[in-house]
Amino acid sequence: MLWIKAFHILAMTSWMAGIFYLPRIFVHYVEGREAGQDVARLEIMAGKLYGFMSIMALFTLALGLWLWLGYGFSGGWLHAKLAFVLLLIGYHYWCKAYLTKMRAGELDKSGRYFRLFNELPLLIFIPILIFVVVKPF
């Protein structure tokens, strides 16, 4: 099971890297477009990153399910962690909605908005990490 746990952590780290970077691409896209720059490459980058992070999210969830089946579903900390994982999945799909708007040329939020939007996954990830490491209940 330790190998499964190691690959779960690897997949989760890769997913989180994408979750943290995609909104930065949105920042550069809206600010570049406002400055009259060519932002077509950013659309391509965002699409490829979203595909990668979606694959990593699936690996994370599948390996997490495997761990759950191996270790069992016990402890309030795990229930709390899963609630925050659901929030992270929701954020992932929220990013997809912005990617769709970007591709349609309708991304109308400001760079400041996306800088703040970029902070949300950290606020979701911190409790997940605490629940897993500390297991407070």
C-alpha cells in the first residue's frame, strides 16, 4: 500500500501544480489582451495544462479510492478531507468554465480577479493537508 500512497501523493502534487498555475495563465491572458499582445499561445498552454491536470486528478482520485479500500473508511478526519476534495473538484471544473470562456474570447474578469481566484485552491488544500497529517479527529 505504500507504493499506492506514494503514487497518490505524486499524482496529487501534479494536479495541484496545474490547479495553481492555470489561473496564472488566465492573469497573463487578460492582462496581455488588454495590452494588445498576442495571447493565442496562452490559450494553447491553458488547454494543454487543463488536460494534464485532469489526468492527474483522475489518477489522484483513483489511487485515493484504492487507498480507501485498502485502509478502510474510518475517522472523522477522512470525511472532512473528502469534503474539501469535493471543493477542489468543484474548483477544477470552475477552471474549465473559464478555459471555455477563454477559448471563446469571452474571458471578461480582470487580472486582479484571477490573482485572487488563484488563492482559493490554497485555502482548500491547507485543510486537506492538515486532516491527512494531523488527523485532528
